[in-house]
Amino acid sequence: RAKADPIRKICFYKPEMDEALRARRILAADLRDALARDQLSLHYQVQTSIATGRIRGYEALLRWEHPQIGSISPAEFIPLAEENGLILPIGEWVLRTACREAASWEPPYKIAVNLSAVQFVHADLAKLVRTVLAETGLSPERLELELTETTIFADQKRALHVLREIKALGVTIALDDFGTGYSSLDTLRAFSFDRIKIDRSFCCAAAANPQTLAIIRAVLGLGKSFGIPVLAEGIETYDQLSMLNSEGCDEAQGFLLGRPAPLGQIVGSGQITLTRESRTLRDGNGAS
Ligand code: C2E
Ligand code: MG
Ligand code: MG
Ligand code: MG
């Protein structure tokens, strides 16, 4: 109804927009203090081999517990932090904390850390990674950095240069949320990623949608021809996992295998065994 009457629309929406803008400004100010006030923490989500159930590593996911609002999703506050540059100190804190916490893990699983485009453009990322590895004693091949197609596209030339420096340290690079952006196949080749993560939107839709299944097959074929393992994100059901297994997908991550959880609650054993009968969607963490 508001659409039919442009004037009404303006009158009706403007206060809401002010409200939204004010809320964002307050949130940005609070985020500035969040680091200092110890409101940020990391959760870890397991990544496993599909064929064997063997744990290969954990992805660090940032969490913000706001004293008044409660927990705020990174999908909401990361873009805010990118706008005002706070992503630089926050990203550094994430990298340092994840490496420090992972350094003591036994067995020595891999730790995957998400990177923002801003960290590529405005920071000497290779130097930071080198420093953090030295400080925490984490061996470089245990660290994987996850970046999205958007990250590369912000400044492709620079991204390529920085990634080469980082890979020279022995750190591996995963292409996150693959299929949602605009990378050409040639970009994939040029960046020589160590792993492709298929976006979760494809994995959950595949069972119901033959075109989505075709996309998954294409990505798996791409991984095979480039010799890159493919990880499927957002696996919530046993049927999804078993479909990916028969399609030849290498690795999986998702609520079925384990929800993101604080350090003290993640699985210690080397393997997660699932059967159709034993569970559909896991509500806790760790093999029971
Ligand atoms: P991402 O890197 O693709 O991380 C995967 C997201 O999917 C996480 O959301 C995770 O909780 C969620 N997820 C995992 N399994 C399932 C599932 O089975 N079903 C569903 N529905 N969701 C699942 P989260 O933690 O809210 O993070 C959202 C995004 O925020 C991340 O997407 C990443 O892009 C960004 N992010 C998180 N932590 C950081 C960080 O430390 N630095 C940067 N730059 N970005 C981060
Ligand atoms: Mg990720
Ligand atoms: Mg992802
Ligand atoms: Mg994402």
C-alpha cells in the first residue's frame, strides 16, 4: 500500500530510517568498546572428512555478547566494523586468539580463520600472520585463512600479492561461500586456493532442486580438475551428508556435525560417526 503512494511512503519510512541509522551508530560506538570490555569471544565449529568422519579442523567464528542487546550476529556487526575500520584491531584479535587457543590442541587440528577484504587493503597482513605465528608457536601449516570472492575482488592485484606472501609461510587459503560471488574460473586458477567451500545455500537446497544439485556437481568437478578438496557448508541433515558423500565431496561442516561452540565444549576425539538412525540435527556438540 505504501508503494502506491510515494508521499505517504516518504512520511512513513523516514522515521524508521532515522531509527535504523541511530541504532547503527550506537552499535558502532559500542563495538569500539567491545574489545576492551571483553565482550568478544570465539566459537569453534568442526570440519570433518565426509568419507571417514575424521576431524580435520575447526573454524573460528566471532561472537559478540552485548550487555544490553545480548548476542549479535557477526553477519550484522562485521559489515559495521568494516565500514569504520574497527575490523583491523578486531581481525587482529581474532587471528591472535584463534592461533593461541589452537596451539595447545591435541591432536593438532587445523584452525580456520575468516578474513575481511579490509584487512587485505589496509594492513600488512603477511607481516601480521608471521608475527602471530611466531608469538603463539602455531606451526604455519595448521593455519587456514578463509576469504570470500568479495575479498578478492576489492583489489585483485593486491590480494594476489598478499596471498602469495602468506602462502609462502606455509599457511593455507580456503575460498569461502563459493558460488555466491562472481569469481571467474581463471581467478580460481590464478589464486591457487587450497580448498573450496561450497556455500550453504546450495547444500541445503540440493535435495529439492535439480539445478542446485547440478551446481554442486560442477563445483566438485572443478575441485577435482584443479586438485583442490571441496568442503560443503551448512550440512544439517544426514540425507544432505549422504548425498554429498555419493557425489564425491571431500569434507563437511554444519550443525549435523557440530554447532559452533566455546573452546571448552568442542569435540576432543578424532572422529565423528554418524548414522541415519543416530541423529538428524545435532543440538549439542561433540560425539556423544
Ligand atoms: P562463514 O565464514 O561462511 O561461516 C559459516 C556460518 O554459517 C557461521 O555463521 C555458522 O555459524 C553458520 N553455520 C554453520 N553450520 C550451519 C548450519 O548447518 N546451518 C546454518 N543455518 N548455519 C550454519 P556465523 O557464525 O553467524 O558467521 C556469519 C559470517 O560472519 C561468517 O560466514 C563470516 O563471513 C563472518 N565472520 C564470522 N566470524 C568472523 C571473523 O572472525 N572475521 C571475519 N572477517 N568475518 C567473520
Ligand atoms: Mg568462513
Ligand atoms: Mg561460508
Ligand atoms: Mg559467509
